[in-house]
Amino acid sequence: MEFTKNDIDYITNHGLTIEEVNRQIEILKSGMKFVELLRPATIDDGIIELTDDKKLYYKNKFEKDQYFYTITKFVPASGAATRMFKALYQYLDNFDKDNPSTKGLEWFFDNIKKFAFFEDLENVLAKLGYDYEQVIREKKYDLIVHLVLDKEGLNLQAKPKALLPFHKYLDGYRTALEEHIIEGIHYAKDNNGVNIHFTISPEHEQMFNELLSKILASYKKQYATEINITYSFQKPSTDTVALYKDNLELVRDEMNNIIFRPGGHGALIENLNDLNKEIIFIKNIDNVVLDNKKDDTIEYKKILGGLLMDVVEQVQSFLIMLDDANLSEIDLDEMLNYCKNEWQQPINDYIFSLDKMEKIDYLFSLLNRPIRIAGMVKNTGAPGGGPFIINDENGDESLQIIESAQVNMNDHSQKKIWDSSTHFNPVDIVCYPYNYVGEKFNLLDYIMTDTYFISDKSFKGKDILALEHPGLWNGAMGYWLTIFVNVPLTTFNPVKELKDLLNEGHCS
């Protein structure tokens, strides 16, 4: 595509190159590339089911060895809470002042006193000269909803999900951010204290700082530990262009400047790559629970962490031996069987018939990568991605976390495989980004670049095609050494809608 001098300056100032923008345009024009599902990952075929003895061993290992590593917890927290309040906005759109009713939002009004923000709401009402019961008697239901959402009230719609009141306690409430801190105290800890890294939006930084200035000192005192909170922002250079759907022209603003859009959570692989920590726990901002529900979460974080330590030690041992190349065929077959049986790697049968040097090359390539252990929960029908075995670009079987958008659902056989999945991805990951000689991998070298997403959006009433980078736990980690582990549903308590805060893990 031909660009004007203004275009070139605009692209360069945004941190992108002409080559990258052209690449994005070609992707949008050519359309989605679907993955080829071979089968769902299941227990003993891609997913490890740990015995009670092994769980205890890995938990103890983590507790014993965690201070030999640098550790942090990585929490994507830049998202707004727009989706959470969708039902409230729909209610207001349909509200009839001549015939006020709670219809469509009965669950909200019936349970409103259970929400952590209710006391703040009462205070706002008091300042306006109301009490809650009075407002309900007068059927001013829309007032309540407006005060929850708008800046005249609690202004929850303007806050990132991380800073929303999530859980009610006897001494007040905690936000999602606070729950991550409390949870992280129990496992995201090394010799420097508790380390938690949040990716946030620049416009929310002041809000984050204000909350931390209020709560951090008391948490440090209460738990007698140093708590180190760091931030990073999604880089402008990871933004993407969009095309109008009808003519495939670049979307531009009223000044004829190219519109750049955030490139999805896959862009955060850059932020992850900037962290200089050996063990990194990854967890979504909304997957937290009340204190009396945290035991399983903490236990399995330690189990996954201990398993990672064990895998790292074994991988390093294997790679040192492979580097030496003084191995017999029997030694190499034992390594292959260990990877296949202990770590549930989908190693094709033909690999065992390769000659000695080919086996060494294969094993070295398989093992000399960043490592991730990913917990998987039983599929209960929730929307989202899951663990599958696919064909990679070399024709080898590969363990991947796949989203529905990556699958051609018009292909009956592919949809059948998708529907037969037994497990769901809760984003419960622990990583090790260093090689066997202690050098940090460049994580950008391990992205499965063809697994981008193209979504239908709109801009000023016109349909557009928007590009997202390969998802952080999808293609952005596509070429990592991946190990899936079965974990209990009790460790997965996401809050996607406001209603979810009434579920057992969030509401006492």
C-alpha cells in the first residue's frame, strides 16, 4: 500500500514500521487462518492427572525451594468493566418511567444488599436525601442503577475491573486488585518479598496509585512481609490497524490519520518478555475468591509451581546430556517416553524410528524452549477456549489452548472435535522463561504468528475488520514447551458479569 509522508510519520511515531502495517493489512485482506484440531486434550492424552502423592510432593517442593528462585505474579488488569454492567445498561434503555418495574433485573434488586458496593450506595443516597427503602417504595429503580453506574454516584462504569468492589468483609470490602495481593502473599514470594505485576491502562494509573497508597502499608504490617507492586502498559507499538469491511480501505479519523487499535491481550507477550523473573504465575484479574474460599487456589498454585520446578530441573538435565551427545539409542528412547508419558507430550510414533542424531535434534528442539504449566478445569459449558492437540506448521502434533474463533465451525468434523472437549482453560499458568544455561529466552521468538484473530467491529456506524495479535496464552505461547494439568473447578471463579459476584466464591 502506498502511504503519504504524513502516514509514514504517523506510523513511525506510533512505534510501528511500514512493513508491519503492510503485514497487518495483508492479514486482514486474506482473512482468518483456522487451526486444524486433531482431538481435544484429555486426561492421559495431553492432560496430566496428578495423584495425591504427587500433589503433596510438588506442594512441598515449592514451599521448600521457592526462595531459590525469583518469583512474580503477572495479572493483566487493563480491561474496563463494560461487559460487567451490560445488563444494567440494557435495563435503563428499556426502562419505562410511566410504568416502573424491576423486570429483567430482578436478580439485581433482590440481592443488592449482598454486593460489596451497597454501603457506598447507601452513603450516596443519604447525601441526596434518600434512603434505599424509600427509593424502592417510590419505585425509583432507575435512580439506583444510575447511581451505581454514573459519576453522580459510584461511577463504577468508569473504573477498571481491578478496582471494582468485589467482596464484602466485616471490616469493609476488597477490590479484585486487593484480592490478588492477598492471594499472592501465599505463593508469589521470594527473598525480596511478594512480587505482583499488573498490566494497566495509563488513564487508570492514578486510580491504582490512590488505592495502593491507602492499603499497602496495612497489608505489609498485617502479613509481616514486603509487597512489591509494579505496573506496565500495553505498548503502542503493539497496536493494529483496521479496514472497512466493504472496501478494505484503512480506517482513518476525521483528520485522515490512520486509526490504531489495541492489539488484544496477545500484545502483553511484550510486557511478559520484559520481566526478569524465573517463575511467573499468570492469572486473570477477575478470577479471585473470598478468603474462606482461597485454600484450593493457593494449594494448586503451589502444586503447579512445584511441578514447574521439577520440570525445569529435568529439562535442564536432559538438555545437558543432549548437548554432550554421548547418548545411546536406549537413553534417547527413555527421554522420549518420559516426555510422552510423564508430561503428556503428543510425540508422534515416527519419532521413535528416527536415527540417533535426528532424535537428539528433535528432543533438543522440543525441550529448549520457554516452559509453561497450565491448569485445566472440567468443561461445564462456559464460553471460552480449551486445550487441544493440533497440527503445527511442521506437521507435528502440538498442545495448544484454542479459542472458538480459531476453529472453522462450518466444518462438521472440526466442530465435532470442538464439542467433544472435556476441559476448559481457566488461565491458571506458571512459566519459566530461561534456558538451561541461565539465559533468558526472547519470548517474541516463540509466537505462532498465524494464530491471529480478526473480529467484526464498528467505527462511526460502519462495519470494520479489526486485528488482534495471537492471544497471550494462545498463539503468543504457541511454541513453548506446554504441559497441561487437571485442576479442580474450585480454582476457577471468574467474574464476567455483575451477576457472577453473587456466586458462591464471591458472596458469603
